[in-house]
Amino acid sequence: MLRLAEHAHAVLTDDGGAFINEHTGRWTQLAPTASAAVMLLLATDSEEEAAMRYAERYRIPPGRARADVTDVKTHLAACGLTASEDVPRRRFLGRKPR
């Protein structure tokens, strides 16, 4: 389950996305597949469920999907864009993942 930090704001679409970190003023750009992974992480209750839906969407092996989703989540955390699990779920702009 992914939660965004209060100072992180995202615009996510099927064409890609971007985050702004209000604390640093830095933007993080996302490729379309990374944007999809983030939307799935935000929309599901577990990283495993997000990876399963990601694998179905892109027709890739489950192990590869888990690695991709984990890499995106790790990158967002390294950029200071995620919060602890006890933060209430936030809404995001963009289309819902398929």
C-alpha cells in the first residue's frame, strides 16, 4: 500500500506523470509504465495486488512485474515522496488504471 507524503503532489496519466516535492522544489518525471505502477500502488491495498494487476496489464511474468513495481516504489521513497503506512489515503489527479 503506497501513501504519498503531504509535501508530494502528483499528476498521473496513462501517458506518464510527474511529482513535485514542495520541500525541495524538485520534479520527478515518470514514464508511462512507471505512472501506471504508481496508480496501481495507490489504488490497491497491497504491493502484491498492484504487481498482479501490472502483470496483467502489460502481459509480463509476475516476477518481472513485482520487480518493476518494487523499483518504482523504492525510487519514490528515495526521492522523499512517500509517507508511512499510517497516513490516510490521498486522492490523485489522473485517470484510474485499467
